[in-house]
Amino acid sequence: MHRFALAPLLALSAAAAGGLALETTSRALAQSRQPLLGVREPGPAPSWKNTSWLNAGRPLALEELRGRVVFLNFWVFTCGNCTRTVPSLVDFDRKYRDRGLTLIGIHTPEFPPYAGEHDRSNVERALRQYHIAYPNAQDNDAGTWDLYGIRYWPSFVLIDKRGVIRYEGYGEFHLNDGTYQLWDRRIRELLLE
Amino acid sequence: MRAAWAAVTLSGAKGAISGHAPFAGFRVTLILLLAAACSGERGPGAPVRLEISPAGEHTLVTLIPASHIKLNARLKPALELADGSVLRFDTPRLTADSAYFAEPPAAVLPGRHSRVRGTLRASVCENDAPVCRALVLEL
């Protein structure tokens, strides 16, 4: 099979025109192997502006959740890492909702609308499929994703009763594994404050 | 920016998929992302490469992931063409959990083409990192 030797030419053009992008990529690749859970320097959680909500009678505002611990999950139903984490989130909601935890899904599509991730009916179907009873906001313009500086699916942000971000992280986890237990401890810690 | 790789645009690779007439009998392979190779850092290499080959009257475009990458099958990779149409990559062979492609997905581009231009989107997951990222490349 004849094969064109394009790689050297591409390497030169890419290095010339895309040097910054290449550096960004390498940094991102390296960063993906960093620990997935972090303690964040406390700071006020920004207010989201999402208008389309599911499992909520009306749009939820961060300000009205003062006095409750808020756990944000940035996800999308097409992401296996996200949906495999959902049982743990459903469990947190079941255990801690009545003790002061509000779990909120921020559903942020990866692709443009032609992929179907923006459709409310598809999100509703996913909520039923994964037995998700906690509120979910459609973040179709990625406004809240950008507001919180999120980079990966799934990601998590834990906000204390005063509206301060205390913990953040990303990556799939499962019922009762080490990461689940770490988030569980953090939730209980903030509920006791 | 949605994800780290969403920031990557290989403007230097525009129009880089090109062949010589006659196209038939040739297979053109383009390494889409030369990041690791060009940066001089040790890394897992290009996440995907695109291969085009003739398929009868049409052109078969195959998206081949690097060995450390899984392609999300629940969000079929897409090639957005300049005329507004969108090609979706697919293959029936999936992993047992149906979450990822078990072989490189392909799409048929109508007509014979020796180059592909457009925006390639794929949802990619590293084998050892429990997250998905959006990969966006301008061809």
C-alpha cells in the first residue's frame, strides 16, 4: 500500500502555526494524570443563570439555597464516566437530602445540538433511566460550565451553607469506593458546620 | 473552553489531507494531532488520526484512536463539512458496556475526495483517566 509521507510536513506546519496549542495539549495530557480530587481555596460560588430545569418546579437560584450544602455535578447523558457515577449521586441524595444536602445536576452538552444532548426530552429520558430525582439544570450554552471553570465530564463542586466553594474534583467513581467515601465524608463535614 | 482539548486547533494542518490524482489505489493517512511528538515532552502521543480511502464511488473516512484512547460511542464522532452537513462516524462493534467503540468508526463521504475539510468532533476518554473530554479539530 502506497502511503504519503505527510507527517514531517505537518509537524513543521503545526509547530509553526500551532505552537501554543501544542503546549496547551501537552499540559492538559499531563494534568489528566494529576489527582482527581482537590481542596479548593474557599471562595464564593458564582450564581448560575440557567432557566431550563428538570425535577424542579421552577429554576433554582444559589441564593435561595443558603443554609444548605450544595453538591453540583457537571455531566451529560452521553458520557459513560458520568452515568456510571450517577448511582453514587442518587445515593447521596437519598441519604442526605433531608439532612440539608441539595444535589444539582448541571447537564452540559459536549456536541452541538444535532447530537441530541440539548433536547429536553432526551435529558428527561436519561433522568428516568438513571433514577435521578434531584434537580437538573440544562446548561446548553455551557454558561455555568464556564462560570465554574469546568474542564471534564464528570466534575463536582461542593458548596457550603454560606455559599462558599470548599471542594471540587472530577472523574468517575462508584458506590462505596474510596472516592465515594471521600465525597461522603466531605458532605457530612459540611452538613455538620 | 469546554475541555482542554477543545482548545486545540491545528490551523497549520488545514487542507493537509491531500492526495495525488489518480486517487484510487492510494490511502492517505493524516496524523491529526502531533502535539506530543512536536512538543518534545514525553506523552502518550496523538489521540486520534484520520484515514481516508476510496470506497466505490465514495470516500471512506476512518477515525483511528491512539492505543491509550477510547472513543465514546454514545456520542458518535462528527465531521462538520463546509456545506453545513454533518457526517457521523459509526461502527456496530462496541465494547461490552456499549459505551465505547471496539473498532475504529468510519463514515462515508459522498463522492471521491482526496482531501477532507471541516470540523472534527469526538468525545474521547483516556484509558487510565475516568473522565471524558471534547476533542475539536479544524481540518
